[in-house]
Amino acid sequence: MNRREFITVLGGASALSVINVNPSFAATGTTSLYVKGLVMVDFGNPEFVRLGLPKAPGHKATLGIVPQSGPRMTLSIKGSGKIDPIGLVASTNPRIAVPELIRMKELYGNTIKSHVDQCPSVISIPSAAIQSVTTTEVSPVRYTFVRADNGKEVTSFRPRQIAETIKIDLSSAGTLKLDSGKVSIPLETARELRLEYAPDRNDSLDSFADHFNHYFDYIERPAAMDFNVVPKKLSGNSGPVPKIANRFMMDYLAWCYLVALP
């Protein structure tokens, strides 16, 4: 599913009323939250996972909702949010399998500190709500990283295809609250949710390399490693962005990729 499949676009207040008028929806047990784009996934606290959306001019944060019944819709994400744990039965041993994620500690070591809480938008998910976290899509090409100051490869990073989309399976008993609680989405009303934070348009052959610097304001690095790094493609087509009928083929191209902390 992609942006063009969302046939209804609503503001926050409207979304609240539309979702709440369907109390008869039955919980499916699990609601999948797909996450894609310029997003920081913070695993540093065992009690919750935080999704941070860094300040990035030209980027837009949206949440796509596929309800149990009715039309699909998208919301523009404003401010921070959380999953309300009321009614949740704590998950036991949630499965975390995301080896394709770029972990900042691969680039800067284990002593880095997260400042994801300072992102303009942060969504906090209690660990009790999480059943599993897995990678569902990877980049079509392999990446490595090089230092921005001298061009040398960062040998502590394992070159690989990197995570484009992750899936967080959530207990449907919780409620996702956005925009300081003004929007409430009972998870039992949704089959799946799609969080994406991406630029409105692409003017670069490798937007990810251009946009990776937006992450640096939200990590604290050791003094000896106070340098920036840049992702570098190792394989695949690096030619012009393909177009069809003068439109970018958004279905096949990812402009930004996630990172994980620590």
C-alpha cells in the first residue's frame, strides 16, 4: 500500500469522529504499524520504544489508517503521540528481528546517547504493547558509510541492504493518541497503520545521502568521533529517477531510510 491508495484525506478532528463512530469493530488481536522514511527508532529504554521524527524541511509526516471497515484515510501528524497502555496485557518476550536497520552505534560506538525526545514529533510505544518488530522491506541496493571529512569508509558498519520499512505488531487492546491527545485511534478499529515521514518531492539521485544529516542533531557522540558520516551506495542502478507520465515512481523508490538507537 502507498500514498495513492489512501482515498480519503482528513484533518485531526474529523479523523477522531470518523474512527469513534464505529464502536462495533471487533479487535483482531494484533494491529500492525508499518514505519517508513526519515525516522529514528529508539530501543534504549526497555519499557518503551520511541519513534522520533527529526526536524527536516520539506518532509511531511502522515499516518495511513486501514480500518476494519470503511474507507482508508490519512492523517497529517502534528506534535507527539503515544499508545495508551490501558487495557493492555503485557507481551512476553516480544520478537525483535531487525538486523537490516542502521544502528548509530555501528557508526559511533556504544557510548552514543539518544536525544530522540527532542524531535519535534515523538511517538512512544510501551513495550507491553509490542508483540514483535520485524523488517518488511529493504533497500534495492547495498549501502556502506564514509566519513564526510575525509571520505574514508567506516569499517565498523557492515555493508548491506538496509531497512526501508519495519513492522511493529501491536496488541489491539491499546489506543494510539496523537496531537496531544486530540486524536484517538483505538487499535482494535484498525487492521493496519502506516507511518511515513518523507519529502514531498525528490530533487536528488540519492536523497538519503542528502537527508541523513538531519539525524545528527539528535545523537550525542564521543568527542573523539565528532564527525559526520554519509551513506554511500555500493551496487544497483544509480541513474536518473525513473518517471511515468511525468510522475515519480513513488511506489518503487524510497527517499529516506530509518536508523536505530542505540
